[in-house]
Amino acid sequence: MSDSTPEPYDRTVAHERDVTRYRHSYPDFDYETRIADLARRLESTDVDAAVLSNYVDLAYYAGTGQPANLYVPAGDPDRARLFVRRAVAFAKQEGGLPEDRLVGGGLTALADYVDAVDAVGLPLDAIPASLASKLAAVLGAEPIDVSDVVSTQRAVKEEGEVELLTAAADLYEVAHEAIRRRAAPGVTEKEVAGEVIGSLVSAGMDDRVFFRRWDARLPAAGLIAAGDTLPLVSGHAMTVTGTGTSRTMPWGPSNRSLDAGDFLVADLALNWAGYHGDVARTYVIGSATSAQREWYRTVREIHEAARASIEPGVPAEEPYLAAHERAEDLGVADWLCGYAEMQAPYVGHAIGLEADEEPTLVRGNETELREGMVLTIEPKLIHPDRGTVVIEDDYLVTADGTERLSTTTRELTEIPVERTAP
């Protein structure tokens, strides 16, 4: 009988395997330069250092989404360190930062490394209050919000980020074909959504949408709604929502069956390698009526007015003001992005590693638009009788205007009614 005693297990072997080999490829981002830029920006604040713990911020500055705390002293980027709570070997393979920047350990290791600080900068818009309290207590420092510092730096996209955002926006073409393939009288919104999400994941989309807001969430297939569910506005963060299928997810596709003559709207946040496109299109089940075509032409004119207003230096409210002015000229301002008490003075927002980045294109926002920002423009006309229509596209702000990143046809798409639900 042979000796079947196994060899002692080498715990390092698994961690030596390439954890990135089956992933999407990434541009060669310079994370050290990003950290140095943050350290410089912190010098203009009241903090001695910042600690970033939100996984999206970590992805931007350190090239990993592993649970960790990134310590960045104001004006001293050479002392920046990433304290990885568990998977240090994993984070090292991801290669965002040199190995000498990575330290294993949690808050105790962080406190042992940090010099005395009186004030610590934290992104209070993106971490729990309990974590903020722990970090402040461990460091013996006053917590000060540096959310604006982080969002301002991240707002202007690098060339590689624009490449990923373009790839994300391109995914809508996959969704568009899935909708054309599956939508038909008798098919439910949920069934259309199932076709969409299956097709998108097969095409490489990550089926998770990242938001800055703590209370923001979306169904994996985004917002797909039709007919009489379209004008029913749920929640304060969206203007076309659908009703969803439960109280815990009260927006998104429902069990409603499509009917001939319905408008159908698909508004999708599309995650490619962590970067988000945000694209919406409008469809008609069957042949569009002249009234439906005119309603769609109207929202297209409003969209173009908003887009044409964009250039570096204008305030972030300008696209909304331009859209509203054109809507007034066309006699439809009462239906722009909602109606009655559910109307929102808003036509879009920035996108990036999160689907809802700043600046928001809302009345009263005086933040200046800058070359290199990527914005989504999404004016909607929502009317309980005439129906709901939207065109949403993603744009890079250029020196002389915009460049459209999303390329799916902007025509009103008709879905043939010859086929019906099986």
C-alpha cells in the first residue's frame, strides 16, 4: 500500500497565480501621479492627511477595489500607503501601486504608521458614519469632509478613462438588439429585461452599477418600462422609473405585458471594467402614430438644445436652462423631466467610475464645466396621456463643444408586431 500522505500545503502557491488573466484589459493608468495630485490638492484644505476607504476611490487612486484604507498626507505623496485589510497578495498582483506602497493590516496598522494629525480628510459622502468615527478616533484627529476634493479631481477624465467610457456606452448596441429581438405584444417588461441583461453580461458587461449615493440602486437590467407604467415616477433620484416588482425595488421592469402601440423606454447604466455608460432610447411596439413621432421629435429638439449649450467654462446648470427654454418655446415645459410635484429641474449628470458623478446638470448648479468631463444628457417628456419619450447620450466635453460617445441610432425604433409572446 502506497503512502498517500499529502505534501505539506504551500499557502503561497494560490496567491502566486495570476488573478488578472481573465479580466478586461486596462489602460496603463499612472496611480502614483493621481496620488501626488491629491496630496497637492489637500494642501489647500484644512486637513493634514486624507484616508480613503470607499472601493471606487481606491480603484481610482490605487488600482484595486480590495478592502483597504489609502493614507495620503497633504503635500507629501512619498509617504502615501495603502493598508490592505486582508488580500495583500491579491492587491499586489493587480499592480496599481508598487509593492512598497502596500501594507497588510487594518486600522491598527494605519495608526502605527501615521504621524500625529490634527485633522483627517474623509470622503463623508461615501463611507458610513461609523467608519468615519472609527478612523477619526484611531488617528486622534478631527474628521473633515474632502468629498469635493476627490470629486473635483476625478471629474476630468484621462484619455484611458474616456476609452473605457466609450466601450461602456457601446454596450447599449447589444441591449438595443436584444430589445428588438424580444419585445412583442404579450411579452412582459421583465422578460425583455431578462433578454437584455443576459445579452449584456455575455458581451462582457459587469452586472453591478456603482453609485456615490448610499441609497441608490438599480435593477441589473436598468430601467425598462412601457405604456402606462412610464409616467409613474418612483423615488427622488430618477425621472423615468417604471414600477418594479416589489416594495424593496420600486422601480425598473414590472410584470406588465407589452401592448401594440406602447412606447417602451430603456434607460441603462452600463458597466465596462468599472466605468459606466448611461444611455436611453425610446421604442414603439408596432408602427408609430404621427402623434408619437411628433412627441419624439420634440424631445430630440430639447436634447439638442441642452447639448449645444455645453462648452468649457459654462455653469453646470446651463444645459438644463437651455433645455427648459426650448421646452417653453415648444409649449411642453410642464412635461420636461416629470410633471406636477414630480417634476425635476434637471437634464443630466457626469459619469465615470460611478454612474452618478458630479457635476449634476441641475438648475442652480454653478460648477463650471471643464474640458475632459464626460456628461450624460437625458431630457425626458413625461405625459400621462401622450406618453413618455427620452433620448439619453454620453458626451465628452471638448475645447469647442462636445463629442458623442454613444452611437446607437437616435431614430424612434419600431418593433414589429407580427410576432407575439410564446
